[in-house]
Amino acid sequence: MKLLLVALLLSPLVFWHGYKPIRILAPELNGLDCVSATICIDNSSKLDDASRLYSSAYFFIEKKVASFEKSPRVIFCSTSACFSSFGLGEMRAVTMSTIGIIVGPRGWNSTFLSHEFVHHLQHEKLGNFEVWLDTPQWFMEGMAYSLTDKREVLDEPWESHRAKFELWNKNLEPNNFWQRARSL
């Protein structure tokens, strides 16, 4: 019985160290400063840049795609060490459901943040578990790239995902977009 109790008490600590993305739930415990409900940062001297990026991407998505139900929380890491502390490797940024977005040092621009905001919106509109289990990758990434990335040609598979999304979306009426997306 005592062993079970000790295991239960230690499991959050083991999970914290064993599955680093969970640290998004408490970035302050990972050495970040959460200056608001929507912005956490590892280097306060870069707060103005982070705030500008956030505002730019937020208003772009609200105007071009849809309104957020809840403003996304973004963790801005200006160093590789900060980003790696969440166990995310070489990515530029990642959206963790509607829990938050982590932006690495190579992701500090409005295109990357807007892309991640699209993913946050997809989770809000389609449901967190449904997105992970049922929504096709071509829709998830194709939508994000189609709406935010103006490069003429993307690397594969992103270009194919974007083309498939754009074909799917071509004659779709805006008022039933999310309903049709749920049926994919």
C-alpha cells in the first residue's frame, strides 16, 4: 500500500521529466515568465517583439479565418535551450491542442505564428481529440499553409496538402466550412 502511495505521489514528477511537452501546462516551473494569460517568455527583453508577433498573427487569423473562442497562449522561447526543454527538437513552433503554442528561436515571425494559430483554431472548432484521431493531415496542414504561407511552392508533403485543401475548399460556402470539415 505504501509503495502504491509513493508511486502515485511521484508520478507527476516522473511524467514532468519523462514527457517534456507536458511542461506547457506550467511554463513558470520551466523557468519562463508568464507576463499575461496569453504570453510567456524566456527573455523579458524580447517581450515587445513577442507582443507584436502575437498581435499581428492574432488579428490576421481573426480577419482571414474566424474568431477565437479563447485567445491562444503562446510560449516564446528565444533560445534553443528553452525550446528543447519542452522536448520539441528541431521544430520551429508547435501547437499543443488548445493548451498552448510553443515558438522556438527559429519561429519568431508572423507566418509561423499565424500557421500555429490556425491549428489552435482547428482544435477549437473541431475538437481536440477529434483533430488528433479523425482529421486528415492534408486538411490540418493544408489549411494552415494555404492561409498563411505565400511561398509559391512548398516542400513535400506540404505542397500536396495545400493543393488538396485548396481543391476541397474551392467551392465551399463559408457558412458551412467547419461543418464540412467535421465530416472529413
